[in-house]
Amino acid sequence: MLNYIWAGLIGFSLLFAMTADVRDLANDTYRNGEPVELALGFPEGWDPDRRLVPVTVTVAPSGFAAFYGTDGRGPGPLDGTLLQTADGREIRFAKDVALPEPLATIRSVTSKRDNDLRGRLTGFIAAGDSAATAHVEFNPVRFVKLQAIAQAALSMAETAVTLALGLIGVLALWMGMLQIAEKSGLLYSLVRFTQPVLRPLFPDIPKDHPALGFIALNLTANMLGLGNAATPLGLKAMESLQELNPEKETATNPMIMLLAMNTASVQVVPPVLLVAIMGLAINQLFFSILIVTAVSLAVAILAAKGLGRLKRFRDTDPNRTPAPATETESE
Amino acid sequence: MESVRQAIDLLSVFVIPTLLVGFPLYGLYRRVPVYEEFVVGAKEGFNVAVRIIPYLVAILFAIGMFRASGAMDFLVDGLRPLLSAVGIPPEVFPMMIIRPLTGSGSAAIVLDLIQQFGEDSIIVKIAATMFGSTETTFYVLAVYFGSVGVRKTRHAVPAGLAADFVALVLAVYVVQWLFG
């Protein structure tokens, strides 16, 4: 299943990106190679021979929406700089200035580093001391989405490593703590205390096994919205379950149950991130979150149990009897 | 009910300090060489973090590409009539797709909806309930299975997605029922 979803995500990204890019080309969204009209305003007392002149720029004053075929209104006068050299004139919009589409996309594609939109000026006509008109041509923009998906793939690969390495400290802290809990026998008290509830969900785990204790800690941390602690506790539980697994590359039923319960996220206290986003408004949502999370937990448990009964998943169960013969399906 | 809530909130503040202090003290009481054992356990932390890297890269890069491709616009446009027919506001639909894929992405959607509609709008309440009541299934999958090197996930994905699907759809109706 994961193989298909994974390949599907990649395949559809290409398909959607190509469709969007072809549509952009067909609609001429960015008006590549067509100079757009500009009205420039100069500050008082400007020197026409200076290399850099601060200006205000109005793009397509006679009809921005008509020129670019958008619904939005054109931007008002924007800050920018006029660069005058022997080779000609160039307009540079101020860094990070708010631009409407499609100018924002043109900027993000053509000026990745500085985030200032630039274009070559033609037909510069000064009108008095403080105004001028000209036409500007931006660098052509093509295949925006194709470039975007490649960029996203590279940056997400980096993000993945940052995320994983960022976990080292918290993981080490909790794994150390759990080692103490195991050696001191504390974990076994927890196992005895929680197994009447947990054993029915995890029948494949032997009685009094420490995995049950780790699972209990993981679910508790989850319930209390302690995501930071829940992950190391859950990973310790996985490690403990892996010791019981005769086929190290295949997930066992208890592993899948643990995963399903974690993805359903039994949250009584909302996660920290959501509290940060919503502020006090989160208080109203306490019950709606509680109801939804409780039902989805029930669905997760039923699905993990029910799907495990299907023949194709029974046949791949590492704990099936008789003992595994050969490698079968790769799912 | 409000006092139950506050009790739970208070409890969640105390859990981590209690565990962090309680484990070593209890270990000491049981004559466990607590420092030595802590270091033995903590050594695993690094290995686990490194072990999950390939799994996380695989999942996150595919999701990143999918998000950047503009697939969301196509899906929302295509499914708009169906969504309105069953009473799901199209504004929250990107959230339903993104939620199992990325945590930061779905947080960004909630933030964006707050900007557009304000905290008190029904749209934001639905999106926040979706965020709060489900987890980033594919991230959890990569981290949990990655940490022990499990590649064949059997029915883990369908089970996780079934729970997500129910939660995401239910969030719409529960919020409309409570606040509508």
C-alpha cells in the first residue's frame, strides 16, 4: 500500500506540475517577452544623470488586470530604484515589497536570492521633472511548477535530516530515563497495572512483557498532549516490540495497533502547536476535539484489528502459524 | 466539566517533571546505578535518530513535491460540487488532504484560515478541530517504523488513514453541531 501511495504522490506531482505549466504557457499567464507599461514618479530635485535614483513605480497604469488577465486590481505606486548605466536602464522593485500575482511569481522565479523584482526598461520618456513613462520587460518565466517540485524535493530532503537530528537530544533523554525505569522494576509495576486494559488490544505481546509498559507511557503522553515525550516513549515501545518480531523487516500486529493508535492521536489536551496558533480560542474547541479524537481512536483500533483478519494480511503476519516459508508479497 | 478540564491541564504540566525526577529517585531507592544506566539507555537516542533519516527523507520529499505541484488547487476545484453536496465547506478541504501528510503544512493552513476568516469563524473551528484530533500519519509511520527498520508496513497505512478519514469528516459535523 505504502509503495503505491509513495509512487502516487511522486507521479501525481509531475502530472499536476506539467498540467499547470502547460496551462500557464497556453494562457500566457506571465506575458513573457511583452513589455508592460510603467509610470515612474521621481522625488523632488532628482538628477537625471545619477546612477541610482529612488522612484515610485505604477505597473500598467492603464489596466493591470486587462494586461495580465487577472481579476485582481493592480498595485498602487510601489517603491523601487532606477538604475541608469551606459547599457540602458533597469528598474528594481524594493525588496520584499507586496506584489500581486503574477508579478509575485515572476519575482520568486527570477530573483530567488534577493527577492527584488528587476526588469529592463525600454522607451524611457521623461515627462517633466518628477515623472516618466517607460516599458519594462521581465525575464521570461516558464515551467514554474516543475522548478517548484524539484526545489521542494531538495529542500524537504534537507528538512528530513534536520528533523531527525533535532530529535537526538529528546530521544537520548527519554531512552536514558526508560533504561532506569526498566532496571529499577518500575516499568514492570506499570505493566502489571495496565495490562488488563492493554492486553486485549495487543494479544500477541506475552504477559508481563515490558513493551506493554512502554506502550502505556506512550499513550499517556499522547493523551496529555506531550508530543515531545510521546515520540521517544513510542519508539522505545517499537524497539521492545521488534525484539518479539521473528521477521525484522515486516510489521507485526502489535506494531500496527500501536501505530494506528498513535496516528489517531488520543489527545485530551490539545497539542502545543495548536494552542500556540489558536491562543485562547482553543478553549472552545476542547469538546469538539475530544469527541472527534475518541471516535477516530475507536476507528483506528477496529481498523487495525479488522484489516489484520483479512487473508492477505494474515498471510504476511510475522507471527503466523505455520512458521514463515519464503518471502511473499512485498507490501 | 470546566473543572475536569482544568485538572487535566494541570496534570499535563506535572507529568514530565514527575517522570524525570521520579525515575532516577526510584532507581536510586532500588539501588540501581542510575547514572550508568541512564547513559547506557541514552546512547540509543543517537542511533534511533540516524536510523529514521532514510525513511523520513523518502516520505517528506514525496510529500513536498506533491504540495509544490499545485495538486491541491486541482483537487479542490474538481471536488467542490461533491463537497458542498455533503455539507463540507470547500475552504477546509486542503486541510483534509494535507493533515495526514505534513504537520507544519497543516498548521500553516490553520494560520492562513485565521487570517482570512478570524478565530471565531466556523471554518477555523473545523480546521483546528481537524488539526487537534488527528496526527501526521505519514510522519508517525516513517519515524516509528524507521526506528526499527521495518519496511513492510502491511495494513498500517490503511488503518491509520481510516482513522484520519473518519476524524476529518466527523470534525466538520461535530463543529457544525456544537457551534452551528
